[in-house]
Amino acid sequence: MNEIINAPLYRALVHHMEKKSISFHVPGHKNGEVFTMGAESVYENLLKIDVTELNGLDDLHDPQEVIKEAQNLLTKYYKTEKSYFLVNGTTVGNIVMLFSTVNAGEVVLIQRNCHKSILNALAIIGATPVFLSPEVDNTTVTATGLSYKQVKEAVKTYPKAKALVLTNPSYYGYAQDLTSIVEVVHSNDILVLVDEAHGAHFSLGDPFPKSAIYSKADIIVQSAHKTLPAMTMGSYLHINNKELIQKIEYYLQVFQSSSPSYPIMASLDLARDYIQSLTNEKKLTIILSHQAFKRKLQAIEGIKLVTKAVNGNYKIDPLKVIIQSTNKISGYAIQKCFEAYGIYTELADPKNVLLILPLAQINNQEDIIRKIKTALKGVKASNREVSFNTDYKEIHSITELAISYREMEKRSVTERLLEKCIGHIAAEAIVPYPPGIPVIMPGEIIIEEKINEIIFWKNEGARFQGKSNLNTIKVFAD
Ligand SMILES: Cc1ncc(COP(=O)(O)O)c(C=O)c1O
């Protein structure tokens, strides 16, 4: 075993694997010995550490030994009150965060462009959400975050709110320093909960944005698997507020599997060791390598990179590369050409293509650049689409629901033509991408302005999440 790796859970698993023990326990693949023929070679190594709560391997739901040790190292590295491994992603982290802090009927201030796990949790809890519309960056036409002014106004209007739920950074990497927002919210005795799914690497400090952990938010959830070398579904939940520990620990074992994956947990242990071992020197090497790569991309004819935010106090996470066409080619068309040359991107929308860089040097830069150049030459005139080009005009800023989540559960749902929805209560969210901000949330009254906004985005070429036919909207029956 590599003696340099300081990851106690990973080491304990390897130690167990090396014993070549006989398995009469779950899982059914018995250390990989029983498996579908022909597929073993792909899974083989991983299955050897895919075990269960055996002696010496601790228990995530009552950690006393190696998992406790690994989580202590995580806590120490991120400098929190307490940090935890999550095996069901930031999805479960967000759900646990809300169940631990909010009760039925309580008011919660929510950044409107939040992940669905936040909305699902609020609906199941039966909380009373108040939605705050985020700012939008005009270069990418994507949602960024809430301004200090908006938050200050919201806490003044809703002094009894239990919590403010923020998403920082955005999917595209726009991030702001949350310190002054956290201070003003805390001074009103309101909790600050942050979905930092895309910011597990922010602990590295400059030039990466500041983590909400160091702005003293109460709970922060990070998808380690998104930007650190951890397995999919591996996330971290961090607490800065001691008073919340007991409830968090209760809900962690309510919502997470009672058979948490050891390969995922060990990868979280290793990912912490990986980022912790990035000395300033190593960090600089990575940053210089990224900068060189971006310069080469920037020099390619037909594309440009978005490197700065033009609205508000945001910076773009250096791990995110936003590419736009200079020839009115849509993000989707660029993404498709890249794929034809084996380059898979994180996402595309009508205007942008998003790449997430590795937290490591990019070694094969010349080869990648060559492929991209060839790929772009292949964009045929038929692939050209009108580029998404608009100044975002905010229509809704602070909104409440017309009926509670509990009431929504009782009502039946019907479908109405777009123009016949005005005055009815929406039973589904309508979310154009970009900018990824729900125009309509379930439970909101549909006003004429919102129908106009939907038509506007439709004409701009936005795609609507989960909706191929936008002639109708689901509404609650009266
Ligand atoms: C902002 C945000 N929050 C939460 C999630 C869910 O995270 P996970 O995939 O770790 O469950 C995502 C996933 O894309 C996300 O973008």
C-alpha cells in the first residue's frame, strides 16, 4: 500500500482486501467472486472493497473507528465544527439540511434557481417558501446569485423567516463572497444554508472563490464528486453551527441508505487527502496549466471564452470554462461537434458550452486543441442556429405561494392551454434554460406577465426542462 496516502478508511479497506477473506456476508457478489459472466473484468477491483460494516470497518451511522477518524480529518481540513460523508449526493445533503432546520408552516427564503432537492424537501416538510429571484449575467444569460440588497430587503420583510437557502456557486461557476449576506441574515436570527454543490474545491483559496464555510454559513453541502476526484454520489456536509449537530445526525441516518457504499465513502476519504495534499506549489502548477489551456482555447477561431462576470459582484470559478461561438452557432451545435471527436462537455444551452476542468494539470493540451479545431471546422451551415442574445429583464423578484404544499397535495390537476392559464394556480414548474430560473413554481398564481415571459423565452430558443410541448401548463383544478 502507498504509505503516503493519509486516508484511514481507504487504508482499512485495502487491509481487509489483502486478507483475502471468505465472505459469508452481504453484498451478494462476495468480494466479486459471484458476478455476471463477461462483466467481471470491468468491476473486479472495485468489488474487492465493496464490503459492509465488518469488524474494523466501522459504521457510517454510528462512527467509532476508521470512519470517525476519516470524518475527523475532513472536519480538520475544512475547519468546520463537524463534517460528514454523504453517500447519496448533495441531493440527500440538501434534504437533511432542511429537515434539520425547518418545521411545517415556517417561512423559508429561497434563492429561486435552486436544485429540485431543496424544493422537494420543502414540499414534504410543508414549509412556507418565499422565492427570491437571482441576478442574471448578461454575457451568458444565466442565473448568478442574490444581491446583498435583495437579501436585506427580504429579511426585513420576513423577520420571522427560519432560514435563507442559497446556491453558490451557480452551475456555470458564478460565485460571490457571501460574508456580508451571512452577517446581515444572522443579525436577524435567521439561519443561512448553502448548497455549494459545485464548490468542494473552494477551500483552496485564491484564485478560487471563497467557500461559504469561511463566510460562517450554518450548513454547507458540497458535491465532492463534481470537482474533486471522488466517486459519483460522494458529497460532504459541513456544519459551522454546533446547535444543529444533533438534528443533522438524526436526519442523516433517516435519509441515507443503511448500507452505505464503502467504495464511495473511501473515495471521499481519498478526495479529502487529494485536495489537502495540494501544496501552494502544486496548486500553482495546476493553475498555470489551466491558464495555458484557456489561452489556447481562446486563440481558436470561431469561439471565445467568458472569463468575467459583467453584472454584480461575481467571479467565475477557474475550474469552469464557458465557451461561446463568435459565429452565431448554438452551444448545442458546438457540443455535438466536440462529441464527434470524443470530447464530452458538462452541458450546453443555446448560447454556451460548459467545460469543467480537472483539479490537476492538463497534460495532453495540444491533442485536445487539435481535436477542437477540427471539430469546429465540421460545424456545417445546417448546424447553425440563431444565437441566444438578449438583455435579461427581471419580472418577478420576491414571490409567495398562493396555496400551501399541503393544500396542493389535496387538489386534482388539469392541463390548460397557455393563454387560458391566467388566474389559475400552477401545478408544475416552468423552467427555461437559460437562464435556469423557474418562471412559474407549483402553487403560484399564473399572471399574464408570466405567460408573456414564457413566450419570450420560447421565441429566444430556450429549452424548457421536462417539457417538449409548451402549449399547455398543468394547473390545479378549482
Ligand atoms: C446546485 C446543485 N445542487 C445540488 C445538486 C445535486 O447534487 P448531487 O448530484 O450531488 O446529488 C446539483 C446537481 O447537479 C446541483 O447542480
